[in-house]
Amino acid sequence: MSQLFTSVRIGRANLNNRLVMAPMTRSRAEPDGTPGALAAEYYAQRASVGLIVTEGTQPSDDGQGYLTTPGIYTDAHVAGWKNVSTAVHDKGGTLFIQLMHAGRMSHPDNTAHHRQGVAPSAIAPNTPMFTLKGMQDIPQPRALTTEEVHQTVADFRFAARRAIEAGADGVEIHGANAYLVQQFFAPSANERNDEYGGSIENRARFAIEVAAAVAEEIGADRTAIRLSPGIKLWGIDEGEDGPDLYRHLVAELNALGLAYLHIMDQGNEPLLLDIRKLWKHALILNRPGRTRDQIGTDVAAGLADLEAYGQFILANPDFAARLKAGAPMNEADRSTYFGGSAQGYTDYGTLAEARSA
């Protein structure tokens, strides 16, 4: 575990430890997508980890899927995120804003202008989603035209520039968890017959173009991407050639010289080892469900340069200090994960507070 508390460089950022706060949707933004008043406090409380990756943040109106998720494409969004980045930097932390386009994982009732979801193809995910009216089936999305795919790449570019204007140290492109970028990878969601569908190279093209556009706009050393190879979620099936798609994709992304690659591991160890060999830059590994005893093992084994954790850090703002001290951890309250107030958001106690009580 001691290796977790050594410094590491990602792109142009020097981190004082190898712990990463994984991106977690909290659904507490204002109705217009501006980060809420408590967001700056929430992230600043957790600034002692080496890197904070924010909750998924839509790069455009079309990118929204869930209720009260933040955006990063208007002046109000930039002002709200500026408060967050300033608070994190004042605590000595580093912040990457995750750019997340939900694609077909969207319900019109969750968006400001009742927008139909967009996707590679007009295929519904066959799953319900929470709305203000309760759980509702996600309707069929509208297939993006080729020109609209190009515009979506431009939307990511614009959002990345706005994130840097808001004081972020970089951006992480969300290419995982069944959202738009991964929808392009999966034949179950992508039946296109243009240059973005069919072959491995075509299905990977959108992700590569987004990463290249963002890197050109803000610098490759401030650009990162998160992938979840092989995930079976909300109708996503990447097919038998899925592993080969990721080998191609990672090799192409590696050539861009991005700050880091963030892998959410699904248990395909041979593919993970291949990715580790193909990727020559910093690699973050996120393995949901890991126990406290397993923390640090991937860095120690050389499988990763950094390790990302979600619920542990959500419930323990001083996660790094508790880990280093071998102290007990708070348990996360699932009932307060999404939406609401300070409860389950900024009111988790620290070790210092517990000892002084």
C-alpha cells in the first residue's frame, strides 16, 4: 500500500498520491445544469486524493440523460465549475471534469426542452430510467446523421475548452458504462452503414475523433478517456470482436499521447494485460467491488499506475488519511446517492471529527 502514497505525473499534472476519486453521478445540479451550491464543498472535502474525476457532465443539451446532471457548455456552467475548481485547488487537489454524453440512455422528461435521445442507431436500450414521474421506459432514440456525428465531436471539443476556462486541470472523456461513446462500439446499439459502423475501425472512429479533437483543443496532456471493455449493461454487447476493438482503440489513443487511460475492469485479465502493454502512459484501474484489503494491489503488481475508488471516497472525504492510518471507514448510504440535499453528500464525518467527538 505504501506505493499508493508516492507521487506520480499524469500529463502536465503532478499528483502527490496514486488514489483517484472515480466519477459518480450525484444528480444535484441546478435545473439548468449549473453545479449546485454544495458541489464545491463536496469536491473540496475529497481533495486529498491525488486526482478527482468529477461526475459525468454533459457537453451539450443532447448529452443529458438523467435528472439534474451538470453541464459544461454555458457561461453559467463555467461559473459554477469555477467555484468547484477553485475550492479543490485551494485544498491542494487536482480536478478533471468528465465529459459524458448519455446518448440513448436518456429520457425526454429529464431534459430542459423535452429532447429525444440521440444515438448511433434508433435502437432503444430496453430499460427503465428514473424521472420525476417515477420509473419510465426509455423511448427509442433518434439516429444521428453523419453530419450530426461530426457536430457531436465538435460539442466535445467546445465543452473541453469551457472546462479549462472553468479552471479544470483536464477532462476525461466518458467512453464507458453504455453511454454514447461505447454505444458506437457495440453492434447491439450501432447498425450504421457509414464510416462509424460495421468494422472495428469504423466503430472505434468516433471515440478516436473525440479524443483527437479534445487533445487538439486543450492539449493531449490535459485529455484522458475512460473505457469499460466487455461491460454488459443496458443492452450493450460489443460482440466477439470486442476485445480486438479495444486493442485497436487503445493503440490509436496511445499515439495521441493522452494524460491517462482509465479502465473500469470487467474481469478479462488477458485483455487487461494487453492494454497495459499497448498503453505507454499513465493507467488508472477501477475495479468495482474491491475490498479494503485489495486496495493498492494493482499498483503494487504493476498493472496500474493509479487506482480509482467510488463508494469508499463518497463516504469518506478523508479516504487517503483513513487508509494510511488503517482507520475504520464510513459506510455509504445508498438512499442518498442521487439528488437531495447535504445529507449523504457533504455530511460524512472525517476521522479527525470522530476522534474529537
